[in-house]
Amino acid sequence: MAMGESKQMETKAIIIPAYVKALSGSLGGVVEASCLQPMDVIKTRLQLDRTGTYKGILHCGTTTVKTEGVRALWKGLTPFATHLTLKYALRMGSNAVIQSAFKDAKTGKISNGGRFASGFGAGVTEALLIVTPFEVVKIRLQQQKGLSQELLKYKGPIHCARLIIREEGLRGLWSGAVPTVMRNGTSQAVMFTSKNTFDGLFWSKHEGDGKVLQPWQSMISGFLAGIAGPVCTGPFDVVKTRLMAQARSGGAFKYTGVVHAISTIYVEEGVRALWKGILPRLMLIPPGQAIVWGLADQVIGLYERNYIHKNNNILA
């Protein structure tokens, strides 16, 4: 009996608490925001460019620096960093909570289908609670051009949020919520499933097994997992950016919704416009996932070593 119980304990995957995953995600978010903010500014500028002002990533970056200074590449950093910190904490934490509903009661393991569904749920949760309002403020700040603070409509994140609420109502902070939900839900479903698959395929690592990957191993898995999302969700990201950026002009919006935005962009700018900013997204998201997972896996691994397997060894 004791031998059977011992064998069952060995095969049962250990559950990492949601708060540990939330902490690991928030720390990764701070580092990612600091490193990748300039590329996010360039991505936003390219997606909002309907007249062909920018010829590409380098031209957009150099033009921004020449006309507005280097600091312009970190426009919207405060909402971006806050948004990423809260987003990753909520993403990792909610994913862990949702996964618990899909775990096998005997083995503690989760199927790829359950992992995909958990990732989608985490993406929807972060999109509604964190991503949409923060990105509305960030995009409104990033689209402003000029050096003079007095001439800018929005003076900072708080002022921007207050002005949006005053002019457009509280719902203005959730402009573009539908494509954001579609983008984030799909992206996180793919990302969590892919990350787990790459960990097992390349490094024979499975969650809760006590094995801690080297940071470079986690970064490779995270980088590869971050590629599929931007390719699949490009149109949703462009539409999200356009809907979030528009403020009322003459009492009306140019785009009235997701379907109208997609059809209008297609008619006016062609199908390629629906993937505008895909290259900077690919330069932004995979490296971001590499940074986050490189740090997050170390935090989770530290918990596994010091609080789970150590206790199991003492009990043994």
C-alpha cells in the first residue's frame, strides 16, 4: 500500500500556486516594458499611418527621433509598463486558476485541449480587465506628434484617461474591446499551448516536475511560442488600434465596429493593410515572451525547488 502510494505521488504533477505564477509574470512585465517600448511606439505609428508617411520600421524610428527627440520612443511608457505588469500577473494567475478545472484528478496533468482553453480564458480575462483601457490611453498618447507639451491634446496618462471619460464616457476607455478580446484570447491559447509543447519537445521539461530550465532555454521556448500569435491575429490588432485611436470628430467615428473597420480598411487601403505593423509586432512579441518566460520560469523553478520538492524530501 505504501509503495503504491509512493509511486502515485511520483507520477502526480505538482501544482504551482496561482500567486507564484502571477508574481513571476509581473516581474517579467516590468523588464519587457523597459526593453521593448520603442518598438511598440513604432508599431503603433505604422498602424495609424494611412498616408504613407513612414516607409518602414527604421524610417519611422529615425523620423520620430529627428522630429520629436529620443524620448518620443518611450511615449506612453507609464501606462505601458503598468499595463504589462498587471497584464502578466493576471494572465499567469488566471491561467493557473482556469487550468485547475482541467487537471486530471489523479495525475494532476492537463491535456493540450485544456491548456488551449485555459490560455484562451486567460487572454479574454486580461483583455477585458486590463489590456483594453490601458492600451486606449497608451495609443492616444503614442499617436500624438510634436515636441511642445502645450500643443498636445493629452498631457499624460491620467489627463488622457480623464479627458476620454469626459468626452466619450466611460465606454471610451473600452473602445476596441471586441477585437482585443479576439486577439488576446487567440494569442494566449496558442502561446501557452506552444510554450508547454516546446518545453517538452526540446528540454523534456513538464510543469511541476522539479526541473528548472536555464534562462536561455526558457527564452528559446518563449520566443518560438510568441511567433504564431501575431501572424494569426494581425487584422484584429490593426482594427483594435484604429478603434482605440479614434476620438470623436464632428460627433461621429470613422469606424463603427469591428466588421465595418475591417471592410473599410480593406476597401480604402487593401488587404495588406490588415497586417500593417506585423513586422514590428514580430520584433516585439517574441522577444517579449522570451524575456518574460526567461524570468518567470526562474521564479517558478525557485518555488518548486525551495517549497515543494524540499518538503517532499523531508517527508520522505
